[in-house]
Amino acid sequence: MRRIVVAPDKFKGSLTARAAAQAIARGLVSAWGAEADPVLVPMADGGEGTVDAFVDGGAVRVVHRVAGPLGAPVDASLALQGDTAVVEMALASGLGLLAPGERNPLVTSTRGTGELIRAALDAGAGRVVVAIGGSATNDGGAGMLQALGARMLDAAGRELPPGGAALRALARIDLAALDERLHSVRIDVAADVDNPLCGERGASAGYAEQKGASADDVRQLDAALAHFADVAAETLGRDRRDTPGAGAAGGLGFGLLAFLGATLRPGVELVAELRGLGAALHGAALCVTGEGSIDAQTARGKTVAGVARIARTSGVPVVAFGGRVAREADEMLAAEGALVLPIVDGPMREDAAMRDAAVLLEAAARRLAQTLDIGARV
């Protein structure tokens, strides 16, 4: 038997992580028959698709109606695995929930993410993993905290409206009604950026423009987050604005770190731990991973690089399939001991390649298996 760990991320716009893993497994089995022993470990990097990856691995999906980024209700799911709940902010407060013309980080809120965390507490979770990629927000986690019982008050004692811009009027943070269960739960945050909350590398300067902010909006938002951090420091007796990762997800990292005592960890590392990737690699002959695009961003915390790193420490060789493979990918991932292979086998339009991704991925896995057989005979 040939034990092959199949641990891809989603091929965005084409295949879920599970569908990609199944296509790779079909290709291996078509070449090796009963000798193939593919072990499927669908992966994610803490961004979009994280809940799906856990559900694909056997976790229970639970759907809740929560406030979307602009307050309109959305149906968002979390994953329950034992006493661990996985919350994906993109499903409640994500950019993908808004049309391009609706994007406005001055007013978008993380309240829905807080409502999902509260739902996890209601389900009895002793550990909550919050995946914070793909945000539409820049409110420093204020909306999340409000959903959990905190009050953001202006000088007249009125509750602030949602959004990052409103934080300019913050006078006091009242934590008296903050959910007491948060004191006894472990919160891990899957984040792959090390930005501080404010300044040139902060949440606003780094990411608000892609969420719909103008240059003037960026300045307003950065000043509002700095003021929020000032009031938070007065309230808590400590200042976490410069902690690496505080600027993740429009400052949601700051809110989770400063107020909920969360720990930030690289997303793929955290997902791999919970999905049992290390144990699956024990005794494996090969690890096959992949994602839609392997490019300069891959080394910065994306799934392929993370899986390759983990497999290398286990002494297992890695092949990474990509729908789109940039020139620098080979050299970049060679340092992690990974061989990068495109799945497109000839000239093809991108829309056709995305439509036929499962067929292309299966064929690429079959070619890989056949090539390994030839190599073994030479």
C-alpha cells in the first residue's frame, strides 16, 4: 500500500478543499488501483473556507442568523468538533458578503462575528478558534465586543453606532456586562499578518482601501483606531495596539487580543493541528497539496507553504498542484522541499480551466503517480 496524505486548500472559484482532495485521490487510485491508500485532510489557512474544511473533516456545521457587515441579517455557520468551535469571520463580517458598491469600512461592523462567538459559547465550547481572513471591517473588533455585552459609549453615555468611524466619538468602554463565560474559554485566532493596529503598517493604511475606503477615509479610520486604543488602554490598564497581528482583519485582532485574552497563531499551523495533519503524515510516502494560485503570496502563510513545511519536518516529500503557478513558485517552495506542478496541461482559457478544475486535477494526480512508477523503475 502507498500511503499518500492529500491535504489541499480550496481552488477558489472552482473546488472546495474536500472536492480538490477527492479529485487528487481519484487520480492516484486510477493509476495505482488498490495499492493506493490516499488519506484525505482538507486544509485551510484561516481565511475563507476554514469552516468548510473542518466540516469536511467530520465537524458538525451549525448555522446561525447574525448581523452582516452592514447590519442586514445573514446565515453564517460555525463548526463544532468536540468542545472546540471554529468561527469564520468571513461568513459573518466578510468582504464577500457585500457588493462592490456597498463596501464602506467607515460603517461596517464585526457584530456578526461576535454573535457567532456567543453562539459557540451557548453550544458549550471550551475552545473557540476564530479565523479572521477576508474581513469587510475596520472597527477594531468593537462590534464583536458589543455583541458579547460590552458597551461603547460617547460623552453623553449613548451607545456608539456601528463602524470604524464612530470610534472617534468613544469616551468610555463599559465591560460590566461582557459575557462572563469568556473568562473560562480558550480563544485562538488564526491570523497570518503581523501588522500593528495603527500607523503606516496598521489596519487602515494596509487594508482599508481594498474594503472601499478613500485616502481621506484611511486617515479618519487610523485616527479612530488610535483613539479606540487610547480608551482601551485606560480601561484595561495595558496597551496592545503594537502587538504583532493587532491590525489583522481591520483591527479585530486587537479586540480579541486586548479584551478577550486571545492568542494569535499562523492560520495554517492552527488548522493543521486541529485537523491532525502531523499524525496523518506519520508513515506516509508522499504528501500532495495544492490551491488555485501558487504565487508570491504563497510563502506568506498560505496553505501550500504551511503544509510543505509541516511535511518536511516529518520527512515526507511534497508535491503541490496549482491552477495558476507563478514563475517564482518553484524556487520559493523548493526551500520547503516541495515540487510545484501546474494542473493545466496546455493552452487554456482561465474560465475553462476553472470550470474543468476537478478533471484537470485528477489527470494531474494520475500523471504524477505514473511518473513516480517510471522513476522507480529507472
